[in-house]
Amino acid sequence: MDPHKVAVHAYEGIAAFELGVVVEVFALPRPELDVERWYDFALFSETPGRLNAVGGFGLDVPHGLEALDDAGTVILLGSPDPHRDPPAALVDALRAAHGRGARLVSICSGAFVL
């Protein structure tokens, strides 16, 4: 059986804490649980590539919105600006994921995106 896929949204100016928590839970190998692969972890953004994070470091994001096509869980770590509407392409991809039964999860200001 394939592992459950968790897709995590990244954006310009992301804070490392929320991403670190999600990586700790879903991306680290867990041999103590006697499972071959814990989860399939995919970091995505509207446009894959290099993003700047708070604190002056960069983050390479390998996946675009196609990561949501087969994700069982989609996690939104925050919103770059909770006073503005999220990108339409992201909203469309989230609606499609929800429509096929994916779980949508938010941390902190990611609730404003949902």
C-alpha cells in the first residue's frame, strides 16, 4: 500500500517554525514504528523554485500545485497576508482536492486561506 501523501504549502516569506513542525511529524523517517515509509511528503507552491524564508535563508520548493492532485492531506502553514485574497490558482487547487476527499488542514493564519 502506498503511504498517505501530505502536501504542504510554501510561500515567499514563510516562517520556519510551522514548516519545521510539519516536517518533524510527516517527513522524518520513523523506523521505530516499523513502517517502511511513514508518509509521502511534498512541499509545494504556486510556482516551484527558490523562496525566501523569514530569517534570511532560502527554501527550495520542488512541487507546484500538481502536488495536490493525489494528496490525502493538504496543509496550509499560514498566509503571507491574511488581509488579501489567496491566489486564485491555489484556491481552485484546494477546492479540487477537497472535492475529491482530501483533508485540508491549517496552522495559524492558514485558516484565512481556507
